[in-house]
Amino acid sequence: MNNLNPDTNREFSVVGKRIPKLDAAQKAMGRAEYIQDIKLPGMLFGKILYSKHAHADIVKIDTSKARALAGVHAVLTGEDVPKKMKMGFYKDNPPIKKGKVCSFRDEVAAVAAISPEIAKKALDLIEIEYEELPGIFDPEKAMEKDSPLVHEYHKSNVLNLPWKLHYGDVEKAEKESDFVVEEKFTTQWVTHCCLGTSGAIALFDSNDNLTIHTNTQIPSLAQKDFLESLKAMGLVNKRVRVIKPIIGGGFGSKLDTYAYEHISILLAYACRKPVKIMFDRVEEFKATSTRQPTVIYIKQGCDKNGKLTFRDMRMVLDNGAYTSWGATTPSVMMMPITSLYRVDNVRFNAKCVYTNNTYSQAMRGYGNPQATFAIESTLDMLAEKAGIGRVDIRRINRNQPGDITPQGFKITSCGISECIDEVEKEFAIDGPKEKGIGTGIASLIHVGGGARIYKSDGCGAILKMDDYGKVDIFTGGTDMGQGLDNITAQIVAEELGLYVEDINVVHTDTDVCPWDVGAHASRSTFVAGNAALGAAKKVKETILEYGSKFLDADPEDLVLRDRAIFVSGDPEKSMPIDKLLRKAHFSPQGKMLMADFFYDPDNENMGKEFKGNMSVTYAFGAHGVKVKVDEETGKVQVLDYVAAHDVGRAINPLLLEGQVYGGVVMGLGYALTEEVVTRNGQNMNANFRDYKLFTAKDAIKIKAPVVETYDEYGPFGAKGIGEPGCVPTAPAIANAIYDAVGVRIFDLPITPEKVLAALKEKKSATTEI
Amino acid sequence: MTTNISFLLNGDKISYEIKDHWTLLHLLREEMGLIGTKEGCGNGECGACTVIVDKLAVNSCLYLAIDVDGASIETIEGLASTNGTLHPLQQSFVDKGGIQCGFCSPGMIMSSKALLDENPRANHEQIKHALAGNICRCTGYVQILESVEAARDKGGQNE
């Protein structure tokens, strides 16, 4: 049973309301300032030169002509990068490479000049002699003994990462299973395609303290990375200030620091002037990171009643030439593998393998879409084999409140059942069939209450009130378009009886905002929301103390509403908040109302064997889709889509629906159209003509029913919803295609070519019989 | 080579000495400081730089500045009234959740305006067609299409 909502009878004035995004008007007027729009006095323009080969020794670099060009202030090569300046948690990625290149996106030189045009001209004047080396582009081949090594010092192409778990006894359970399905799946590179490309401006003050304006989802961890870079440069005990302009889309792409940021720092230090590096679209496609591609081997079994008996998965991940968060996505893949539906015996083993391809990053869902594609596709196959309905098998195995999963996840609120109901309301998944039309269903689990993947999963908030009843709240959390500013303002306004327009949310500057681990794992509403709520509660306590004094009433009887404090049951006794604040401020021993709060959720780092309650609560959902498959062309048309999500409570349904719609369409691209096409490590489609995003022309109607389960730990009962929308989309589509025309595609994206080939194969197989 | 051109920009008469190779986007953003027109690709593929030239929505990144001599240009900066009241399209995008990160929004709104100026009763399919050249990665287009339809239904008036 789900937790009963203690606020059921509470009338909210701000929470739960469809309040437009606070910065939407600025954005609609074209006044919002993105990194593209920022110019600083004396600013130089930096540009990066990339490798011409996937794998090669750098025999010689001659930068003399570039240096001699008028207007050029600095030219850097790998020789100019301090030895210890390395990016990524695996510390294998210097911002400019020296001696050898391992992928086409390897940075080999950088220039700062008085204009972007001169900087580009200077790049053209840099002469580099390469000696090509054999490249390795298939991760499974890269694991073979005689494969060329991407990094000789590493001795093996397989990374030393611990992605391995086994709970219960998978082999025994397999023997005892009545039905078993075993398959191989593969997923592709896709990329974030933020409309605003990447960029940074670095500058040093006269004491060598760094300020960097950069698109980041991790201001605090970026600050740490940049401090490490300064240290490597010999600048110790310096300050780093990270200023985040308005971000033109994140989706996980800005969860690590990139070469362009570190290079802008090196150039700014070399020139002692602000240096801006701004990516163009081609660069954005080629030199930012993708979603982690995977090769997945899966076996799932059930008993004759459809109860899941085991799940056994093995993955090979193409790490690319360097290591970023893509290599840690198995930590999140583990979540659906161990905990989507009840299954006692689970095993998982993932190997990340160096290749001469591009390297991967975090992207919305963080490994979950890949794993869920394999799990939910084979679940349908298992249901068919066992002669059980596709909805039934999901109901039989559904998660329930109070469950503790094999990985140790404590399921608090859980609306998966209600989400399946919502899908069934829209389509009869197991109902009668029309030719060429099929329905599909797939569910999801995701972290909904933070995710402890770092030493702290916390977020700080500092709240101050002025003499006029207005609030400034400085949060560690990051708004990148998803709407954390609203969530923060709505929570604070609700708690303090104010209006949203009374709340100014500041989330842009590490000089004033407290620490936060970053905008990832759908954690901001939950964690930053709880931090804001904690600060508001503290201030509220002080307001009530003064209210009790000024209104001569018991604090218990005081209510904050409509910018005033009231004594309940005595409408005559009230005071506007601004008056109370001034009275508190301008009395002897006066006081300004301020509070800080650091919320670190009570979740657990995954310990030995990856056990531990990673999130305080989990988000659930189920997607249903109806497709039409053209058997002549293989084209899949999405006719109808329903995305039901258990969100705890919708703090702002307008923004929440926006997250779901956007997630679904990103998921549809993943399922059907999007792929970074490479040939021997080279990106072949670095533009929007050839990288196929959904456009308005392809837009579909999506229903996004909200299931409110009220989570006892969430701010006003809320859980995270940033990522779930794109998690079960691909398997829902694959399942619907199978339902429509009887072919199953195991390899994303499901292009018309693949559908057609599968249809042909099916036809020839039937003819042979 | 430089050329002196004259044009109407959001109703104001402008005379400007331009370099012949400048794009209209460059003129607006880099020279005149009108940052509302965004560059998403520089290649005519994403529509973030959409402005209206003589009633037609164009990708300003592909449009030479020299070609606007004598033309009337509308950019996102010209939509709201001088008293700060948003244009009905802007207001709808705000109210209906048509804006998330906001980078595509000025271009989306300008494409929508060109459409509704020409066809105030554009239907769902016509709106989808008119916006097909404007890429959005945040919204999945659902709330954008709702925004344009709401503005259309208001008939050019704010509620």
C-alpha cells in the first residue's frame, strides 16, 4: 500500500499549480543571456585543433607560422599542458594530447586570438606530421589478446572498473525455470543535441584567481576540477568562481568538465586576458560526448505462472579513447537489472573497453534506457513463450511499496501498478489486433530521491528575507531549462505564505551559492527542493516567534498566507509579512531573517557487491504506444502514446508534463531515428540534416497521466521526473512493432531498413517451411 | 568591400555600413547587439536564428545582410510592446510551457508569427509544417504546438 498523504486535506496555494517557468518571459523576449551572448572587455577568442586520425603518433608539430600571425596571442600544444592536468574520474584525458592521438576528437593544439576568424586562420597554419597507427573500433575485438592497445601504459583495453554483481543463484534459478529467453541487443551512440552549443570564458584576476563562465550542470564539482587544474599549473591556494549563464539545454552533457573549459583556462592564463571558446555545431557533434553505446547479452526466465525467476546480463561498453561518466553508467544499469519488477536471482557483469572511438558521457537516464530496452523487450518474449499476457506478466512481477530489492533498494511509494492501469485505459494491450497496427508496453524504475554516487548527495540553500517581504534563495541546484527555479520558488512560497513572484532564485554563481553535487539523477526537485524547504522552515520558525510576540498569540495558532501572518480563529489579528520583517529588523537588537540548510538525503553509497539503498525513493512509470508499420517501406509511425509516471506529487504539473513530453520524444529519437554514424572512428553525420532528430512535423500527441503516490521523504511528497520520460520508450516501440508485424528488432535505432530486412527474413523463413 | 544599406528593423529606420560577406545573423547579433536571435547551427538546419524579412520567416544565418537593403525586418526584440506587454505568441509560449531552456524559443516564436500573420487560422498540420525547420530538444514540441494554437485562438489578442 502506498503511504497515505498527510497533506490530503491541505489546501495548497502555490504547490501543485501550473505556474509558468519564471524565466520564460525573458526567454520569450530574447533577453536571456546564454554563454553565446556574453562578451567581456578585452576578451580573446580561443579555438581548438583536433586530430586528423583516429590513432596516430604525433611526429612533429610546428606552430611557428600560427604564432607569427598578427592578432594571435597564444598557441598551445600538448607540451604546454602540465603533466597532472587530466580530465575525468579515470584521469586518462589531458585537455591537449601529446605524442599520440587516440581518437578524431583528440585536441592537438589551441589558439587564442583577437577574433574568431584570426584564431581559425591560426589553426590552419599549424603543421602536424602524424604517423598512423592501426585503430580499434569494435569493443569486443578490442578485448581480444592481440588487439592494438589504445593506451600502451594501460596494458589492456579493458578498464579497471568493478561492474559486477550476483545476488541469489542465477544458475540454479535458470535450471528451475519453466521458460527462458536469451538474446543479444545493441544500442547506438546518440548525442544530446542541446540547441545552445558548448562554450566557456575563463579569466584570471591580478592574484591569479580564476573566474569561469561556463555551461555546467555541476558548478561545485566543476569548481573542484578547475581547482585541480590550477594546482597542476602550479597555482595553489587560489580561488575558482564558476558562473553559470542560462543554459541552452543540458540532458547530462554538462555533467563533467571538458577540454574546452580547461583549454580556455590555459589560454586565459597564458594571455592574462579573458578567453572565450565557443563551439560551432559541427564541433558540438564531434567533440562533446554521447550516450554510452552497449552490446547486451541477456537471459531472463520465469516459472509457469509467469513469475520471474532470474535475470542474467552481460554487457560490453565501448568506452572510446578516454573515460568520462559513460563508463559509470553500469552503476545505474544495475537499478533496472536488479530492481525493475520482483526478481530474486540476478547477475550482471559489464566491461568498459577502450577503443579509438569518441568517449561517452552522462545522458538523460544514465544507462537505464539501454538496460531497460533489453529487459522489457525480453519480458515480452518471455510472456509469449509462457503464454501469458504482456500486461499480466508485468502485473504479476510488479514492484510494491515495502519491497526491498536484491540490491537493497527500499521501495517506499510505488505507483507502477497505477501506471500500468493508465496505459491499459488508453489501449487494450492484449486486445484484438488490426493489420499492421500494434501496441507495446514497457515500464521503468528510476532513482527519484537522489542518487548517492558521490561522497555527498547533498545540496545547500541559503535564504534571506528583505524588509519588503521578498526572498532571495541561493541554491546549489542548477536550472538548465527543466525548471528548478520554479520548484524552488513554489516550495518556498508555499511554506512562507508568499507568492512565487516574491521569490528570487539564484543558482548561478559558486561565490554565493552553496555546494551541490549536480543536476543529475533526477535529483533536483527532491534534493534541492528539500534543501529549499529546510531553509524555509527555519525562517518560518523565526517568523512565527516574532508573530507570536507582535500579535500576542500562541505560535501554534499562527498561519502564513497571502503575504501575511494570521491568528487562526481570530481574523482581526494579523500582520503583513513585510511589516513583521521591518519590525523585527528595526527593533533594538534587531534581526534580519536568514537561514541556511544543507540537505543530504538518507540514502546509501553502494557498498561491497553494489548493495545499498542508492536513493531515498524510486520513481516508477509505464509507457504504452500504438504504432503502424508499413510493410512495404518498413516505416514505423507512432499513432498514439501514453506515458504514465508515478511522481510522488506534482509540484508543478505544467513543467512536469514538459519533462515527460520532452523525455518521450528524446526516447522516440533513440528508438527510431537518432544515431551518431561513425566510420573508423570518424563522425560522419555532424549536422542536423543527417543526425535525425524529431521535428515539429513528426510531433505526436502524448498523454502524460500523473500518478501521485505522495512520497513521505519528498518535498511536499514529490519525487524526481527529469529522466524517466525517455527510459522505457525504445522497448515500448520495439514491443509494439513486434505486435504489429511479428518482427523484433534487437538493434537501435529501429530504422525502416532494419524493419524491412527483418520482415524479409521472416517472410523467407515462412516460405521455406 | 563595404556597402551602406538601409532597412526597417522592428519599425525603426536603420542605415548601416556593412561588410558584404556578413550574414544577417552576424549583423543583428555581433554588430548590433541584438542577442535575441540565436545561432544554433550556422547552417540553416535548426531555425534558432529565424527572423522575419518582408513577412517571410528566414534563417538569418543563411541570409546575407546586403540582401536586406530596403527590406523590413522583424526580430524577437520587436514583438513585445514598449510598455512591456508581451506579444500574444510570447505570452502563450510562457503560459503553455512552450519554453524550457529557451534557446529555440525566439526562432520558434518568429516562425509562428510569420505563419499566423499570413494565416491567422492555421490548423494543427499547418502549424507543424511551419515549425518543421525549428528544432527543439527540450519540449518534444507538444507544448510548443499548444502555445501556437492558443495564440491563434486568442486571435492576436492577449487575454
